[in-house]
Amino acid sequence: MKSYSSLLREVGACKICNEHLPLGPRPVLQFNPMAKILIAGQAPGKKVHESGIPFDDASGKRLREWLGVSREVFYDPQQIAILPMGFCFPGSGKSGDLPPRPECELTWRKLLLERLHKLEITLVLGQYAQAYHFGNANSSVTELVSSWRQYWPKVVPLPHPSPRNNRWLKNNPWFETALLPKLRERVSEVLA
């Protein structure tokens, strides 16, 4: 088995879907096999592609608030791994970013996930990551997130923290009153 650092170098040099990416390949992820928390998201947005730092945008600010962690803790790969379904910005569509490209999931994700031996909790953000991690292709994000207790405390389905989901958050106040306090408590326990 390759060392994780060797595998990360290969991921960083990946050009498998180069012709499909409007801004070219720039894999953005955070990984260390010692991580206790996995954030499984969709794919980096344009701003994250430009900075090369996962969740370096409004979504990341909201996500850190949801978790109750500082930037320093969030960006410590020995604490938190960030493996989106697609590692590169897929481009923009009519109503937001395009779906993640499938190549990362098929080529890299399983190899990286197999190395997370200290993992205590997986946070699954948005429909594409939820379809992969839960296999509930017919469930809506709302149905899956509202059934969070069913998967607790190892896996937590979450809506994407994007500002595009402000309406969803307003329409589902239980998310902030019931789920988020428990999530912050669990994250604090895991990182202690």
C-alpha cells in the first residue's frame, strides 16, 4: 500500500478530467490518516479553486459556525479531513455550480477513505455526497437531514452550508434548534 503522502502527491498532480474543467485541474482537499472528523462535501467552488483552500468562502464560515470550531482547528488535517466528491471546480451552471465530476470518486476517494483509521464522525454535506454515503438516491436532502438521529453519532447528514441554502434554513428551523447544538457537542467531544 502506498504511503498517504505519496497518494496525496498523485492526487495533487491528477489531470484525469482536465478537458472537462473550465479552469483546469486544481484538486482541493485536506487529508491526514489521523483525522477524527471527515467532512464529505460536493466540490470546490470557484473561490476555493482560486485559493486552493477547502471551504475558504462563505460556506466555510457557516460550516465552522455550525461545528463550533475555529479556523485553526478546522484547517488542522490531523483533526479534520475534507474529501469532497469532486476535488476540482466543475464549472458553473444555470442555478449554481455543476455537479462534481465522477472521476475523483472513482479514482481517489476510496483509496483515501480506507486510510482514515481514527475517524469518529463523518459529516455529509449536500445531495451528491449524501447519495454516495447513504445510497438514498430517492431521498431529498430535507428527508435525510431530518432523519439524522437514525445515523447518529457516527454519520451526520447536513445541508450544504452555502448561502444559496438560506431559504432551506429558514424553512427548517429545527435544524438550528435540534441538530446543531448536538453536532457542536459531538464535535467538541471528538476533538477533546
